[in-house]
Amino acid sequence: MPSSIFTNNFKTFIFDLLKKYDNSNLNLMISGGSLLNVLNNPSYSSLDTSKWSIYYADERVDPKGSNYEGSLPFLNNLKGKVYRIEVEDKDCARNYSNLLPKIDICLLGVGPDGHICSLFPDTPSLDSEDKVISITNPKVQFPERVTTTLKFLNSEVENLYFVIPDKNGEVKEVKEPHCSIKRRLTKDYVIVLYKNE
């Protein structure tokens, strides 16, 4: 079942969520987009993150859109291990699937069309039985991508959060994943939304 939390300070909210793992083991999965700005917080450097492992929910094949590159401001404040999706490897989906452990916390954004990771509404990839797949979507800016699947999120993630921050102080129109994605999510999750106070 989904639940919602409202905040007017996403950086502080996510930091408070993750600081519970100060000097503790954490398998953290992140996506790209607006979430990366939320994670860009120098406060993480005050934590002992040496036992953290960072994984990616998806990646764009074109380096111009790399989620890994976009996450560097966050990573520069950490001391843990980073496991990027090596999209230059033709077997990267299978290799990443074999690499992924159980995830303690997964932080995902939600696109304007309701997509999560690189899983787009009403597409066959939503029903994939694999945990990591390669997809091509000619309708988006970076068509070739590698993404974790709903099967992975449902079976391997302990705590799932959808983080939907404001855009220039305004509430975004999208409030949750697309219905074609929601109905395939079989686990509890939390939606973090902007509250304008």
C-alpha cells in the first residue's frame, strides 16, 4: 500500500532518512533527474559513509545524459563504494543483475508522464521477468537505456521511496507513478511530495 509524506525541504528530509545509517551498512539505490539535486547536500560529508554501497536504478547509454555523472556532487560527499551501470559493456544488463544485492533504501523520481527508472507507462518492459533490462524508447531524449525492472523493485527492495520535489517553488502536476506502473507494484512504498508553506 502507498503512503504519502509532505515536506518543504527535500534535501533535509532525505538526509534525515539516510543519516540513520551513519557508520552502518547501507545498500542505497538512486535514480537520476530531479532526485540528484535533492541528494546534492554537503551534509553527507559529516557522516561515516564508508560502509555504504551506491547502486543505480537506471542509466542512459549516451554519456551526455549519464545518471552517474549527474550524481557526482552527491558521491563526492561519500566514502563508500559506487557500482555504476557500465553501459559501454554489451552485457551490462545481465552483469548488473548479477551484481545487485538486496537494496535497503531505493530513492526514485517520477517523470512528467509518470515513468520511474527507465520504465515507461504501458510498455512491455513493465512485465519483464528479468531484474535488469536494456530498453529503447524513441520518444524520449536519451532513447537507449538500461534499467532495473518492477520485478526487481518488488522482490529486492526493502524500503521504496518516490521523491517528487517542487519545481521552482511550485507543486508538480505529477503526484505518483503512472497507473500502469502502480498496479504492478506489489510492495509498500512512500511518496514524498512538496508542501508549500
